[in-house]
Amino acid sequence: MRSKHPLSLGFLEGLIGFRLRLAQISLFEDFERALRPFDITPTRFGALVLIEANSGLSQMQLAKTIRLDRSTLVALLDHLEGKGLVKRRPSPTDKRTNELVLTDEGRKLLAKAKRRVQEHEKRLFGKLSASDRAELKRLLEAVSAKKYNNTL
Amino acid sequence: MRSKHPLSLGFLEGLIGFRLRLAQISLFEDFERALRPFDITPTRFGALVLIEANSGLSQMQLAKTIRLDRSTLVALLDHLEGKGLVKRRPSPTDKRTNELVLTDEGRKLLAKAKRRVQEHEKRLFGKLSASDRAELKRLLEAVSAKKYNNTL
DNA sequence: CTAAAAACGTTTGACGACAAACAAAAGCCG
DNA sequence: CGGCTTTTGTTTGTCGTCAAACGTTTTTAG
């Protein structure tokens, strides 16, 4: 006797949010496994990419863009800085803020990581057609584009 | 001087995974806010629905279906049981497992929660057309339908 | 039938995330 | 200018999650 998986999803069956959650779990699982050798998580990867693309940005700017609490970012940057990938440089114009920059080592590691991430995306979304992928991206953007009535 | 949001996303621009992550954050934010009065999170909600739809299921079956570690489920069920919404009932046929069932109170609360969740889904996905919603759901299902090469 | 292997629920430890409180600095406004 | 408010980075506390180890029970092999 082994009534295996097939449970009824009940109310969850119709919920897009539930599917989104499952997809997110699959995503994270594969990403984590693929980037484990680099000790890089999705969040860390996002931070590195953004620092590369916007050298000198502040912690708040970074936090907002990847939608992370600024307090969370502290430990994350401590980690990356501890590994010599990122540097916090006190801003000369605003003594409250730090300018974030990638080190040479950071740039080098990121280059390698990007290739892994590219493979990872292919693995996850490769089963979809190119137009399906574009469509998925478009729809996801629409979802997080927040301008819903904040009348709560 | 206030260089606001507009940061370049760089490499993230093209990644579906990044969009998925952002959408997931938006989802969780709205869900959490909408269901806060009930002290119900997305994960708890999933558990309640699944127990309702598959009364008597085991913890492992539940954990697998919502893709949660079985150790995580322990605390979650402790919480729900503590609030009198769920009951753990030792299985008569397999002394290792518990049969999970909803209490009357659990069923009542879940009914209310479902309505809130329905509103929440409308809020998040209502900006999409019906066909877009169906498409999104289909694509997300395809993503988490794991059967990618496990050659890693 | 019996010994080894697997499954189940639990405990403990680690980690990432948020929220609240804080000090320092910058911005605002009389 | 001079005081209040806001912003920024940090610390501390809490929570949800996974992973590993454990005892009990079931399943499987020989």
C-alpha cells in the first residue's frame, strides 16, 4: 500500500499564486544547486549584477531595486565583502552612504557565474518556446508592476 | 540631487527568473497583508486547503505536495493545532504516521480565508485578461513540472 | 523469520529574510 | 542660521525554511 503523490489540490487548483510559488521553489532549487560551487544565491547574484551595472550605487538604491530590506543587505554585503568580491567605499558627497563597487575578483567571479545562470535559465525555461518565454516574462512583469488599489 | 530608482538591471534584465522572484515578492506582500487578520500565511493556507481536500492525509504527503520540508511542517502544524484549526490523529494502520484533519473551527476559518484569497488573486492578477491569466498559469505549471536532466 | 534498509515524525542547528529601534548625517523650513 | 524631520546604515530580535541526526515503526531481502 503506497498511495503515492496524487493528492487533490482542492482550492489551490485554480490559484495562480500557488503555481507561482511552486515555480519559484523549482527555480531556487536549481539555481542553488548550479551556483553552489560559487557560494552564490539568487539574491547575492542579483546584488553582484546590480553593483556591476551601476558601480558606486548606495545600499538603499540596491536594496530597493532587488526588493530587499536594507537590514538584510547588511549581512549580505558583509559576506560578499568578506570574500573580497565587493567593496564598500564611503561616499565623499554623502557621509551617510557607502558607494558599492565590485573588486576585480568580483568581476571575474561574476563573469563565470553569469554563464552558469544562463545555463540554469535554459534548463528551467528551455522546455518553453521562445515566444512562450517572452510571454511569461511579460506577464510576470505585469504582475509585479504594482499599481493596484491600496485601499486596504 | 536624488537619482531615484532608475537603476540599470544589467544582466538581470533578460532573466525570467528575476521577474519570477519579483512577482513572488509582490504576491507574498499582498497575501500577507490581506490574510494578516487570520494569522495565515501562504504556506499555512496551502496546508489548510490540502488537509480539507484530503482529510486524513499524512504529514509526509502534505509536505511533498506543498513542497515543504517535513521538519518545517512540524512547527507549522504545531501552530495550527495550537489554534484549534487542525488535529493530528495517530493512524491506526501505520503507527509512524499521523492523520491530519480539520476541526470544525478550521473549516469555518478556511471558508473565510478562501474569500480573502480570492480577492487577493483578483487584486494581483485582475489587471491581466482572462486568457492572459490562463496562459500565465499554464506557463508556470510547465516550469515547475520537473523532468529536466538531472545530470549535474 | 530475521536482519538490514527505508520511511515517518521530531529535535536541533544554521541561515536568510523582515521589522523595530538607534546614531549619525543630510534635508527642510521657520 | 537652528531646530525638526527624513534618510542611511547598522544592530537586535523574531520567524520561516532547510539539512542533518535520532528513535520508532514499517518494509524489504535473504
